Amino acid sequence: GLALSGLDVFAADALALPAGYDNPPPVICYLDKGHGAAIRRLLKREEKRNRKQGLGRMLVICEATGGYEDAVLKAACELGLDCHRAHGSGVRAYAKFRGRHAKSDPIDAALIAEYGRDKLDLELYQPPRPEEAALRALMGRRAELRDMIQAETCRIEHASLKAVRVSLESHLAALKEQLALIEKEIRTLTLR
């Protein structure tokens, strides 16, 4: 048997976990800054409940939400639980297919669990190696810096007030300096 737990991490400070497909309402856990420990406690409690009720091993499914799901995936992996990061567009398409248009965090958590139950080719999440995670973070930051540099460059072209132009040029210089540091880190990491 398999017990699915869908988690909707809907803010940096909260997540919802359904008690079961046919057993609402979901568990909603409001978290503070140290939310990794709270997530581990919640998952341990759910795993213990699953064993007690003979529901089988637990599969944790959470929707990709711009990084909020990372703590859930990390905690699940640390506890040895199978987990899956569901792509948001796949979950939304599934909701549409099921005729679900209501949107709330508890509904989303239950929907994510149902998505995992019904999806046949669910790939289990494999945490990236530390080097891969570092490279991904550095490349993400490099892209952000490049975007900011482009935006400030465009603003300089239209700055008519000297104080604004000086501010933009100063900020642009700092951004370029940060970009150079990030690119150096990327080179160092890729040459290992």
C-alpha cells in the first residue's frame, strides 16, 4: 500500500497537509523562521499515523512553488521518505480535468495528493549533489544580476536629472562588481 500526502506550501510561514483523501480537513501547520524542524515533526507525525493505521509507506508530494517546497523535500529526504516535486502546470491541468476551480490552500493540498495518486509515471525526487545545488544557485543569481544590469542600463539612457544618473551609475557599478564575483565563483566551481 501507499499513503500519499500532498503538501501545499503556500507561504514562507505555512503549509497544508491533508489528513487523507476522504478525511478532511487538512492539517495546516503555521511555521516560523526555523520551519525545517516543524516540517520534519509534521512529516514524522504523519508517517507514524500512517504506520499505525496500516496505510503503507508515505509518499510526500508538493507542488513547485518558487522554492518554498525545498524545505519539505529536504525534510522528507532526511527522514527517508519518498517524495515528488509536482510541476505547477501539471497540477493545474489535473485540477481543470477534475473540474476543480475552487482555489484555497487546503483544497490545493488535497488536490496535490489526488494528483499523485492518479499520475502513473511519478518520478521520485532526487536531491541534487551539493555542487549541483551550488551551481544552480550561482547561475540563478547571475541571471538576476544580468537582468538588473539591463534594467539599470535602460534607466540611465532616460535619466535627465544628474542626481538620478549618478545614483544609477553607482548602482550599475556595484551590480557589475557583484556579477564578476559570481562569475568567478561559477568558474571555480566548474573547474573542480
